[in-house]
Amino acid sequence: TVSLRYTLEISSDGTETYTYYNTTPVTVVVTSGGGGGGGGGGAATPNQFSISPNILKVTLNQGETKRETVTIKNNLNSKLTIESAESSDLKRFIAGFTPDFPIPILSEESLELDIDFFSRQDEVPETYVGQIAVTGGSTTKTINTIIEIQEKKPLFDVTLNLDKNQYSPEENVIAAIGIENYGDLKDIDLLVFYALKDFNGNTLASKEESYAIENYKLEFVGKLKLPKDTESGDHVFYVKATYPQKGTTATASQIFTVGDFGFSPVLGQSSIFLAVIIALAVIAVVVVAIILFFNTRKNPAPSKTV
């Protein structure tokens, strides 16, 4: 049995809406909105080199080290030197890069860059989102990076599945969220926070809910609306479940893409398709009715003789 205690929804303009169930009416508190994040500057030759993959998702237990590899391809007809790779927001999780910089790459050749990630023993379990900036020649390219820090011996696990991978601004991002209790605790209250984020560190929308769980598994649907001015590109749906009495947390995340995918805030994508089918059916019925009408006028039914 699951009982929802309250929800806290934070919109992109900073408005906080608390909804308490079976206790008090809705209370709305308006706070000052935060500023949006800035994008990167342009480059003289944006295709001097390419990076694959350009998105990394790394899951680490506390005290664990893990290596990820990306491939850098020189797109020029001359030698290119990769001068540096750095991350201001994720640098405490990066132990180093191999080979050392600067790295020369011959014309139209590729090189593998190893990135060693690590987590301290006392690192707070959380999902950290940021970028690794790679600079070569006059170009800087970014690797969107998610680092999930998990407890060594978690009490529960969080799973997340989005209903699709592409969304348009003003569309609802819908996620099936599951929480499985690994321990023997029963009748516990969990705080569940989920949010939409970009890789510049901005939170686009978020909600916090409190659940009372009497069994070992919780499944529910989370829904957050993308703001109208959401920029195109990769974004993150992020979930964190916390058991306050033990100070235990678990997180999960999934990447999705925002763009102009023909979404209508009124109808939605599936409803648009249905509306087109209905419109075509109506047109077909009208055409058939007109044909029958004119055929009847040309060939009137013979009059009956007495």
C-alpha cells in the first residue's frame, strides 16, 4: 500500500506549489525566479574534430574507479593538436586523462582518449550533471556527462523509464518510476524528488513527493512539463529517493532530446495523428455523399404506375 503525503512542484519561473493530501488545502508560495544558463561560444571552424560518443553516463559506487573511452577524430587535412580537456563542475570526479596533453593527431586520423573517473569513500550519493570541454585548434567541443554515485550497500534501488526519447517544448515528460526496497524495513516514508535538467546545470522543472510504503516495492508515474523556452538538445530526467531516518539515498537518470518534433500542447502527437485520420474519413464520407446525390439526380427512380 502506498500513501502520497504531499507534493512540491517548482516551475521554471521559481513558483513553488505545495499540495497536502488529507490535511490542508493547497498553498502556493511565489519566489524569485533564477536566471537561465548560457551556451558556449562559436568557433572559427566547428568541424575541426569530432568526438564519439559525445554523451557519457558513469555509475560509480562510493570509493570506486572506472575508465571511459572516447574517440577523437581529426577532420582536417593537416595535423591537429588537442590541447586540453577539463570540467569545472565535475573535476572532483576525474582522476586524469590518457594520453597526456597536448595530443597530436595526424590528418583524418583518430585517437582514443581514456577518462578515469573516481568517487571518494564519503561522496554523497547523488546524480551529478555537467560537461567535459575538449579543446583543439580553434575549436572547443563538449561531452555531456552524467555521474551517478551509489551507496556501497544500498537499502533500495531506483529505476526510471521514459515513455519516449524525444520531446518538444511545453510537452509533458512522463516517466515510470520504480523503487525497490532491498532491506527488511517496512512502513517507511520516502521523499522522492525528480527534475528535468540541462547539461549547463539548470533545473527546468522539478517536483518532490512523500510516500508511505508498506511493502517492498513502489511504482508510480512522474510527469513534468518542459518550459516553452526550452533549448533544443540533450537533457536529463533525474530521480532521487531519500529515506530521511537513515540518511540513505538512491538515484537514477535518463537522457532525452528536446526539439521541434511537431507536438501540439492541446492535442499531443498521438491525438494529432488521430485527428488527421478522422478528418480524412469525414472528407471521404462527404465525397461519397456528393457522388450519390448527383447520381440520384441523373438517374431518378422510375415513377410507379397504377
